[in-house]
Amino acid sequence: MAAKAGGSNVKSDQLRSLVSFLEHEPQPMIVLDTDYRILAANAAYQRQFASPDSPVVGRKCYEVSHHYAVPCDQAGEHCPMRKAQELNGPDRVLHIHHTPRGPEHVDVELRPIFAEGGAIGAYVERLTLVRSASARPNDEGLVGCSAAFNLALAELKRVAATMLPVLLLGESGTGKELFARAVHENSERADGPFVVVDCSGLTETLFESELFGHEKGAFTGAVARKPGLVDIAQGGTLFLDEIGDVPLAMQVKLLRLIESGTYRRVGSVETLHANFRLVAATHKPLEEMMGSGAFRADLYYRLSTFPIQLPPLRDRVEDIGLLANSFLQRRDPARRLVLDDEALVSLQRYAWPGNIRELRNALDRASLFADDGIIRLHHLPPAITARASGLPVAADDQRSLLQIVATFKGTRSELAKYLGLSERTLYRRLRERGLDQP
């Protein structure tokens, strides 16, 4: 591990002991002074986050991680060091860091090291790559870099390692099943089954049979014993999609299952024990339904231990290019479909009432007209081109613009086209935010 003692209030022998300890840690870790300077970096950090031709020790953390010229809080982001100073204790945040592989989501945990007299002398930062989401176009899983997406992802990372029930809330088409799968993949049950129950398509009788299973002869047509989805989910995760559609009479049986961990197959008197992690999702207003008597209050409070609000696509404008390129990559990896600038700007200006599902459908349609592999404005559905108006939301939102600048890989001219702005307007907005450096 490389180390540099200058700029820290921690004694040199204390720093050497800390460096020796961190060198044996398998996760990437660095030591920072109170002026954001990296004093030491262990081998795991050097391997995952540093380029061989660009040493990190002695450089500012925000310069290395974000390519910023100022600390994160001055660039519109949450700065864990600033927060740790306010709290006089640890802080944790999910950031997008620049790595040798490109931008990646990183879970950052920062803890202060106290010098003599109780003042903070330095900080230790542990960094964990979030592998269930990508900040680049990807052929599977969650994709995004916007502030709204990162907030939901950070909450997911907080709860995934526990056994608490998770309730995913959001409009239809916001990717609730992908988030539920990410909860499963980040949990200790990742090697177990991930079982999806689509509650919206099940009648009361069918719901009970599908969920709990049934015995032979339990009802007409039950010619053999059938295991339920609770059986199949043993040791894994049970995802109840559209939980708001569960028939009221079945809600009490579902509550009993969750609270007691026991159930009985239809037609059986034998009590069985369940062993699953519960994730539920809905686009319906459960609190309003609870008030009207359409949803049981006791079930709602049992499910809503850890609610996560998933953002609509209109609040993730800076993710549209990432999502679009991901869908095109997934649809036909060999064909290499791309969007031209006008088409992308049109997608960014549209309100997307159908959210990510609508975006995917629009691109599937447009790709059939792109004979040369380039999706142009006139290939998009008329409803999108007719209703797209105004500048992209991201162009007017300070935090979103800062994140786009941090992750955009093209020239400033290309960035202006991406945002639907003239170069002069873009430079003016960057100067207003202190981002006019090359």
C-alpha cells in the first residue's frame, strides 16, 4: 500500500499501523486527510479504481473519483466527508465513480479517525462496487445514473442484506420486478430461487391454490398434489407483484403466512413452514385503499416496513440515453442499432406516461424501420414526436446537469446536441454552475 503522511493530524506511527491493517482488507479502502487528499490506498483499491499510469496517492478524492475540480457538495452531490464533519461520525452514500472500466455505482462508507484532543485527524473510506446496476449501457439488469435512480438504488443496498420485507412503490412500467430481483441478488439468499407471483391475474380461488398449493382431490380438476409458489420459494425470495390486487378475503391468509411463517395447502390439514424473503410491489395507492377498506391496514403495515419509491421515467431524463442504448443492445447485439441526435432529444422531451415499458416498446417499433442501423426522428411513434416539447428536464436541473457532465463521454459540442441546447447556451449554463473547465 502506498502512503503519504503530509496534511493529516494523525501521527505517522498511527498512520503506518492503519496502512498495515488496511493492506490485509479484501475490499478497496483509502485513507484521506481533512483536505480531501488521499494519503494511502490498499492493493484492492489500486486494482479496482486506479489506473497503472495515474497514481492516486497525493491527489484529491473528488478529482480521482468524479473528475471534479471541487468537492462533491460544491458540485451538487452528497459529500460523505462534509456530512461526517457535521455528524462527527461515519457517513455512507452511493456515488457514481470513474474507474478504469468507465462510470460505476459505488457504495461509499466513510469513518473518521480521531486525533489527540478529539478532533478528526483523517478518514478511512471503504468502497464497494454495486454490481446489480450499471451506469453504462448494459445487456441486462438495472441501468441508470440519475439522482432519482441512485436514491432508490442506495435504499435497496441498505435493506437487501437484511430480512426485512420490502415494498416497491411506483407507477406501472418503472421496473419494479428488476428492482425486486436486485434485492434478491444482493441478499444472503441470492443462491436460492426468485419466485414471482403476479397477483393481478389471479382470482380468489386460484390465488390460494397457486400460492399455497393443493392436495389431490381438493377441488374439481385437482388430479394430483401440486406444490405452491411458497414451496418453490423455500430458501429464496417470494416477489408478490401488484400486491394491491390481492382479493380482500385472501389478504388475511397472506398476513397469517407473513406473521406466522406457516401455511396449509388447499385441502390439507397439515401445517407447513415457510422460509422466504418477501418483496412486494404495487402501482396502486395502498394508503388510500386502506382508508376505504379495500386493503387491510394490518397487512399494509406488515408489508411497508421498508418502502422504496421508484421514480417515473420523466424524473430520470438523463437516464434515457443509457436505457435506450441498453434496450437496443439487448434487442439485437449483432446489429449495433444506434440513435441519432434528433431522435434522442425527442425521447428526452417526452413525458413517458408508460415509463420504461413504453420506451422499450417505442424502440422495438422504431428498430424495424432503421434499415441502416440508425434510428432517426421519423422512425419514432407519432405520439412521441408530436407530444415532445421544450428542453429536456435535465438541461434545467442543476444536479442532473452536473451528473450528465460527469458521465458524458463526448465533446462539449456533442453534449450540447445530447441536451438539445446550442453550444452557447450550454457554455452559459456550465459557467453559472462553475463547470466551464475543460
